[in-house]
Amino acid sequence: GLMGAAGMARAQEAEELVPSAWEDITQYNNFYEFGTGKGDPARNAHTLTTEPWTVVIDGLVDNPGDYSMEQIMDAMTFEERIYRFRCVEAWSMVIPWNGFELADLLTLAGVQEGGKYVAFETALRPDEMPGVRFPTLDWPYVEGLRMDEAMHPLTIMATGIYDKTIPNQNGAPMRLVVPWKYGFKSIKSIVRITVTEDEPPTSWNKANGREYGFYSNVNPEVDHPRWSQASERVVGGGLFSKRQPTLMFNGYEDEVASLYAGMDLRANY
Amino acid sequence: MADRINQVARKVPTWAVYIVSLIPVPVLLYMAQTGGLGREPIGALEHKLGEIALQLVIVGLCISPLRRFAGVNLIRFRRAVGVLAFIYVLLHLLVWAVLDVQTLDRVIADVIKRPYITIGMAAFVLMVPLALTSNNMSVRWLGPVWRRLHLLTYPIAILASVHFIWLSKGFQLEPLVYLSVILGLLALRVPALVKKVAA
């Protein structure tokens, strides 16, 4: 079935994809809660307390409530996923995540009949996050997925990178990873997951709806209004690295294109 | 205080201003190669050069108000500051075109299609005649036209700071500070301009 096909495609890719250096993955980040500079999160995120950590799962689920990180970790099956990571700013990396499928967590919570979307929320802690003193975005950071996107086997919750605990700047203790969407969809340091009937608001869409849509699938044919999305700069290549072409759905077209069959990807950017 | 500064400033040769102001170029290139600009040096170098250029534009705009309102006379460095700003803009543009965008057709497409790049490019194009006429011969030849031509500095400064605001994501403070400072420095000139027009 779908799982098998996706697994095979992943295995093939894992051979081709060369993971970025640990330093690139952990020192070049966007996490505006800790500052807008690419080095700010690595410098500032150590102040985030990640233990204890509780995730509220609520909305249209059978088992709503506070889930401790330990509870979640104990219940999930972990594996490594080496994924391309493509930022909307046209840079990219390859990241060896450790995590579990979001579908498993949603199944644990028990998605009810009317649940069509999943909303996510990042921690908002002014004492620990110097970036939230200024309204760069409308805090807290929120994101969302359609239910079929959330249940897709490629969609994971990551708690580690390179078999190490995920660093705070990368979204500790648990962050979403949706490899076929621009990086900002993969919300970090999640404290709430809500199953909803209606499409939830998302932070960048609220900040600038013309530039950032709800779907934000990686698409080299649909440019950002301010820059081209046709190619990307690979982080870690140094001063003279060549741009590489951006792939449709970030290279996961075979696995996910069917989710958007019949949809105008230009209108639903 | 102003007299002391003027005394010291008279002893500083303008070539020293060039040398000191160009030190960041080799330093930034070295840092870019050795990780000092972070894990992705192309964008970092590009932004750093643009930022220095904008700062030099602001320094240039400070010179005449400093004389008018504080009695500090740094007029003899103004040409150097302007030429240096142009050099940094040129380097910023080169890093963007050659190292970042990498192909000519994409450079052209970006200039045409992306308003914030169009604005940045417009600021650069307006700077070219100013750089070309930054010599004594041009000042003599052009006479009063030279003064009017160099009023282009004002729209250049505004275009450059709007370029910075436009390329930023989300609501960010730093680019707004640059625009405010520039608008403030231009506002200081309004009374004198009004007087001139009235006279």
C-alpha cells in the first residue's frame, strides 16, 4: 500500500541524500521567538526549558488532555527519516531526523468523525524567548495541516537529529516535519495540537496572506512574490556553492501529489 | 568641543578615511571563508555589505547638519564617504549577482519582476552619476548643476532604506530604524530648502 511505496521511495532517497553537517543544521535557523538573525536561535535558545514538557491535545479527539513528553515518547515508534528541508527563503539542507509518524500520535488521541484539520501551537514564554518582546509575528506561532496531510506517512514529529536529542533552536522537545512543504509549516516546540473542523489560522498567512498561503507546498513553478522559488542555495556549500534546482513538492511528488489532485496549486499556494 | 573635533579632523588625511573604511572588505571576505559569517556566507556577506553601504549613506547625510547645528566641520570627508558608499553598494550588487543569483538572465528577471530589487537597483543606478562626478574637474565643469545633481543623494537614501524594509520578513525593527533616521536627517534640511525656494 501507500506505506510500503513511501517506505521504498524513502529508502532510495536515503542513499542519494547526503545529510548536512550538524553545525549547518543547528547553527543556521529561523526561530523568530529567539531573534530574526540566522545565528540568533543557536545563541539564544538555550534559555528554553524543555523538561518538563506537556502537550495539550484537544478539539475533536476521543482522548483530550495533557500529554507529558515521556508519555508520548513511550507510546511512539521511533525511526530515522532523512529528508530534504526547503525554506521559503530559498535555502535548503538535508536533515536526518529522528521521530515518529504524526498519524500514530493522532491515532492515540483518537480523531473524531468531524476532524478535518489539525492546528498546532508553539510555546510562548516571554521570559525564555527574547524575540517575542517585539511583534515580528502575532505570537504564539501557530500552524495547521489538512487531516490527510497530517495523517500522511511522510509527516513526522521529530525529537532528534543525528540520533541526538533535538537542540532547542531546532524545535525541542518536539516539532513537526512536513518535508514537502516550506520549512515554516514545520512548527517547532509544540505545546498544543487541536483537531478542528475548520481550516485553522497560520502565523505567516496572518502576517502576509499574499505571500504565504495555508498550503505552502514547495513548488518551483509558483514564485514567492518577492523572489523566485525555482532554485535554492544549499547551506554549507561555502561562498562559491552553486544553486540547485528546486524539486516539485521538494522531491516528494510521487508520494504526495495525489493529495492535491484537481487543485489549482497557483491559487492554493 | 566642536573646535577640538575640527582641529583633529583637519589633521586627518582623506586617504586615511578610505583605508579605514575599506578594512571591512578583506575582513568580511576572510570571515566568509572561515565561518565567521555563519553557516551560509553568501547571504550574510551580501547583507553585511548592503548594511555598511546604507550606514555610509547615513554618515554622508549627517555631515551638513553637523556643521549647521553643531559647528562640526567634516565637509572635506563628504566626497570620500559618498564614494565609499558607492563602493559598498557595488560590492553588495556583485555578491548578489555573481555569488547568489549566479546567472545573468535570473539577475535581469529579478530586477524586472521583484519590486524590492528594482528599487535597490534604481538606487544604484542613481548613484552612478554621483560617483562619476566625484572629482574636482566635474565640480568645476558642472558648477551649479553639480550641486543639484548631488541632491539625488536624498531619493537614493530613501530608496535604499525602503529596499531594506521590503526584503525583511515579518514586522522587523532594524530596517524601520534606518528609514526613520534617514527621514529625520532629510527633515533637518527642509527649513533651509524652503528658505532657498522662497528667496
